[in-house]
Amino acid sequence: MLTFKDRIILITGASRGIGRAAAIKFAEAGAAGVVINYHRSKDSAEEVAGAVERAGAKALVIQADVSRADEAVALVEKALDHFRRLDVLVANAGIWPVEDRAITDLDEAQWDETIRINVNGIYHVCRTAARIFVAQRGGNIVTISSTAGQRGEAGHADYAASKGAVISFTKSLASELGRFNVRVNSVAPGWVDTDMAASALRENEAQLKQIRDAIPLGRIATADDLAGPILFLASDLARHITGEILNVNGGSVLCG
């Protein structure tokens, strides 16, 4: 049975999309508390907190830009101070620069921003949580990567490189932290119908059809389709799984 009874969950980038869906599902699965991190969307984060509490868990909303080391540390410490423990980290916060940009036109500003948020943000929060998990001899980390990090993506080299780094980082932590009873896995989405992908999925019918036609299951994932696999990897049902990259893409990219 999938249950998170008495467990405390911290999710970065939880004010919308995949993070929001996961926060609510953890609450529905019996989590004692869910920490909802956001960067800019306070109202959205508060709405998620309300949904979490209606589902039966305590909610704590914390603003932090996890790409900054000091703010990532403060986020984890505030969560620990409030709930007195931490059991699961879902490192979800990230960006996807929507516009296709060939490598010949990819400027350093975009490259640096994508790496700063998608790689450094994962690194800072995972490092801080790992210190807690090592000390308590137990914990669970789920990162959010992407199929783009496994196959590459033309016109989005910065994004693909950042998610490839997350995948390698996940595997490195899994091999390093296993002896402390800490599991580290990653969920790698394909296309997901969220605000981040809205311009590609909701504003261009021709592109939407092309994307959908390339998915064997015939539809684009919802945020809930990703939340379930996140919970699975964080649960005791996956107690002997670590260093795994779980692809959730409807069969559009077959890896491994």
C-alpha cells in the first residue's frame, strides 16, 4: 500500500504544475506535512496549501529561490525547524526556455540562467537535504529531469544539457548515499500540459497535433500523470530502487 503516514515532504517549485499535483497527492496519501516552496507565485502557493490541508496534511509555504545557495539552505532549515524532521525531498523547480534557439544563436545569458536554475537549484537543495538524511540515516530524494536530458533536443541545447546534468547528478547521489539508507531517483517527463509548456501546447494547433501524434498512447501527460510516479519512487513500494530514471512520456522516447 502506498502511504506516507507521519512523513514530511518538501517540494520545490510547488506552486503550479507537477509540483502542485505532487503536493496534493502526497497529502491524499497520508503525509503529515507538505512544505510548498515557491519563487514568485505566492497566491498560487497559498492555493496549493489550502488544497493540501483539505486533503488532511499540514502545509507550510516558504518562498525561496533555490538557485541561490543561501536561500536553498534557509528553505530546508525552515522546513526542519517547523516540522522537526524531513523524510522526502522532491527537487522539482526548473525552467524551460520556450523559444527554439539554435546553438549559433544561443547567448550566454540564456545558457547561464538555465544552468543556474535547473542545475544549481537542484544541487543546492539536494546537498542541504542530504546532510539531514545522512545524519538521520534515512531519507528520499526525487529529482525531476526530462527525456530531453537523455536524447538531447534540437533548439534547446541549454535545457537538454541541464537535465542531462540532473540525471548524472541523481545517479551520483544514489551511489554515494545508499549506505546511509538514502534513496535518490528521478522522474523524466516528456511533454506535460502545464503552464510552462502552454505556448507550445495550447497556442499552436499544428505543433500540438505533431506532438500528440508522436506519442504512442495518443495523449499529452497531465501533471497528475507525473505525480503518481513521483510518489511511487518516494514510497516504500520502491524501497529497493535507487539511481533510477523513470521515463513518463507515453512511449514517445524509449530509453534504457
